[in-house]
Amino acid sequence: MKTKEKSTRKYWIIAAAAVFVAVGAFVAYKWWYLPSQVVESEEATVQTSTARRGDITLYAAGAGTLIPSAEVNVSFDISDAVQEELVELLVGVGDKVETGEILARLDDSDRQENLTDAQRDLRELTSASAIASIDKELANTKIDLEDEITNLVGLISPAVYKAENYVDDYTIALAEAQATAEESPSDENDLLLKTAEQNHKWAISNLAVQWAYYEDVYLPEEYESFYWDGDEKVYFTEAPTEAEIASVRAEISLAEASIAELEVLLSALKNNENLPEEATGSKVSAIRQARQAVEDALEDLEATNLIAPISGTITELNADVSEMVGNEVIMVISDLTPPTLDAYFDESDWKNIQEGFPVDVIFDALPDAIFKGQVVHVDPGLVSQNNTTVVYSVVELDTSQTGWNGLPIGSAAGVDVIGGKAENAILVPVEALREISEGEYAVFVMEDGVPRMKLVEVGLQDLIYAEIISGIKQGDVVTTGQVETAQ
């Protein structure tokens, strides 16, 4: 029994000692070793990156389709109800044509006949015999004018006729002097105006004197008559009536107008000139109508030729020889230069797609070739494409350096718009940026193992890197974040 108790006591002593050692080890670990390890771990949580030189390019990636740069529907310029036989077709699909080139012709036999008739009618009005007839009419009209003037002089007296001419002449002179004095004021012009006013005043006064002489002297001398009343001789004056005088004056005015019209017409015909716009008269109107008829007939004849309005390639043909056609679309001409694409982009790329921005284009049919170009149009609003809202733009390629393979319309391509590009710029990871306020950024630069904040000016940014315009230099070490400390 004693031996057993002694052995048991020894066991408990050893066990107690083991517990004491374990507790001491835990306390030492807790209070001395663990804190030092935490400090070392915390010091290792800072992640860094070195500012370096490099290039950064912002792309907006989209899809495009080759389209014509211009496309024109071509049809004959004839009336809606007209149908003519297509007698000649000079081009086919794929042919290249130039502006002004004849592409097709209609049957023009009726229009040729109309032109011949119109030209004959015009020749009859402008021939040598027609000119001679007008010359004769002019001479006869001048004779008639002289006769009517003689009649008027007899009715109103030579003195009144002459006085009226003075009034007409001095009235015109006064109007001219007034206009000159207003346009160019000067002492000389004022004097001329004063003289014109005096002459006009005299002419008016002189006409009144002559009319008085006409009543008192001329009428009794020229128009006095008599009759016998039994043995008595009765005198009376049968003066011209106002209606008779007005009728003669009208005949004079008509003759003068006819002479002026005939002289203008003769001059134009003899010198093969166009009729002045101010020319009037029945003969002038007849010639104008005849010339217009010729012009219309020529236009109708020319309308039987289908003319290329632009240079390009025939991409569609809708008629054949011997068919009856009207003014419907006969063919389509597409201008394929410069190569042009419709391009569509995600709406999130809106700010990176602007007119003038450069593009890189790779066609599905030519995966190893990169074509350069630029954006030439951006729709101001978003459009719907395959149930998706997208940005629509038009891209033109510059093939002066790469050449062009003549891909067909509708060829698909990938289109990258270069929204911005910086070369040999200072770059840091975007995680290094700290936004202080809207548009204002800072980075933490490690100095002597301690991160220090520095304000920076940021340029371009993509998903990975940011361009630093100012604030730090190449080689600076910047913080990019912290890792979680293991516990």
C-alpha cells in the first residue's frame, strides 16, 4: 500500500509541472511572440507598384458593315403617265461609270419628230423672208406715224404741238436734274437744277400762251365756216372735238410703240441675239413661244438618254431591252470610294466616339489586314439595333497607304474607335488612384517606407492603367491597396 501511494504522488507532481510549463508557454506566446508577429504582418499588408513609362490607348470596340459612300436611284426624266420602249442598255451590274455617261436609251422617234416641227416653226418666224416682212412693216408704221403727226398738228396747230414737245422735253430734263442733284450735291448741279426748273416753268407758261392763241386766232382762221340765212352770211367755227384729238394722239402712241418693238425685234434677228427681257409685242411673243417650244422638244429628246448623275458602280439593274419603262428606278449607282462603313457601338462608349476620331478596321474576310480611317458622322441620339440601344456612326477608310481589296458591299468588320492615346506617358495602376473630389485625384508614394499622399493630374484611363500628367515621376513607388491580415 505505501509503495502505491508514493507512486501516485509522483505522477501528480509530474502532471502539475507539465501544466505549469504549458501555461507559461501560452502566456509567453500571447504577450511577447504574437504581438511581434502581428506587427510584422501589418507591415507586410501594403501593396505597391512602380510608376513606369508606357503607352495607353482608349478603344471603343464595335461592329461595322461596308456600305456605299453615296447611292443614287437612276430613272428616266419623263412624265408619270408616259411609257417608252427601252431600246438600248449600255451597262450591267458591276460596271463602273462616270458622271455624264449615257447608260441607256429610250425610243426617241416621236420626240425627234416634235423637235423637227418646233425648229421649222421657229425658222418661219426668224427666216430672211420673215425679217424682210418685219422691215417692211416697220417702214409702213413710220409712214403712218408721220401721217398721224400731221393730222394732230392740223387739229391743235403747229405752235401748240411744238409747245407740247417743249413741255415733254423739259419735264424729262427736270427729273434728270433733280436726280443728279440728290445723288451728287454740288453748286454746279444746283445751278443745273435751277436752270431746268426755269426751263420747265417757261415751257408750261408757253404752252398756255399757245393754247390761248389757238382759241383766239388759229381756230377762226382754220375752222371758221359760214352758211347763208336768206341773204345773210352767217359765220361759225367748227373746232375739233376732244375725242378727235385724243384718238389721233392714241394712234401716234400706238405707232411709236410698234416702231420701238419692231426695231428691237429686227436688231435681235439680224444680229442673231437673244430678245431683251423688256421687249414686247405679238411678234416678240410668237418668237419667244417658238424658241421655248424648241427648248422643250430638245429637253424631251435628251430625256430619252439615261445619264449617270454620279461616278460609281452599277449595283442594281431593274430593266432590260425591249421592255416598256416609265420614270421608275431603272438602276442604282453606288459610289464605293472612299470605303465607308456603318458602325455600331455600345452606348457606354458614347464619349469615346466623336467625329474626327481615328479608327482601326479589320474585316472578317481579311483578318490579317488593318485599315485606318476616321469617324465622319455620329448620330446625335441612340438607335435601336437588334433590340439593343447602340451608338450609330459612319466611318470612312483612308486606303492611300494600305491599298484596297475591293470587298463587296455588306462585308462585316470589327471597328475600333481610338478615343484617346498617350505615348511614353507615366502610368500607374488605376487602383493607386484616390479620388479626393470630383475630377481631383491623389496617390500615396512610399518615402522611407512610409506612404505619403501627393496630388496628381490624371489623363487617360483604361480598366488597368491611368496616365499621370503631373504630380509624380517615373520610378516612384505608389501604393495600390492592402491585403487582409491573417489572424
